[in-house]
Amino acid sequence: MAGAPRWARRPAGRAWTRAGPCERLAASLRAAGQDVVITVYPGAHHGFDSVGRAVTRLPNVDNGSACHWRLASMTGGPLNPAELVGCRSKGATVGYSAETTQAARERVRGELADILK
């Protein structure tokens, strides 16, 4: 992972994972010297760039948004099944946002322009 910048784009709406854990992971990686940027889009849902997809509540999907995710290669061991039982819930909202998609595309273009100059 060293040497290459990493970017994340997160919807702020409650989806399968919330923005907070991603923000904390990015902060810990930055503290370790990694080039990490996270952009959170308030009001957006998971799949905000799925053009034409109506905003829909999926009541029966497993949802890990209350879990505190770890990646074994970055911040310690992965979650074990016992930890997942206590933090998992049901339901998530997904759907397209033209405004958020446009903002994300503009941001990506700017980031790429910075790298490629």
C-alpha cells in the first residue's frame, strides 16, 4: 500500500457501513504516514452513483453499520464471527443521487489531475 494514494467516497446516510468507521480508519492510516483521503457526502445513500436507481429501503439485508471494522493488514485482526453477532442488524437504504454523483465525479477528476501533472 505504501506509495500510492488511496481515496474513499462514502455516503453519510445509514447504509451497510457508516462513514465514521471509514473516517477513523483513514485517520489512523494518515497517522501511520499513508496518503489517504476520505470524502463523505451528506444525505447520500449506498449506491449513490447507480444511475437511475430509486432510493429504496431494503429491510431484509444484513447490515454491519454498527460494527467497528478492522482490516487485518492495516489495523489488527479481522472481525471474528462472535463480534459480528453483536453488531449486525437488518436493513439498509440504497439509491442514486445525481447531485452526489456529479460532486464525486468532479472530485475524482480533480484528484487525478493533481496526480498526473
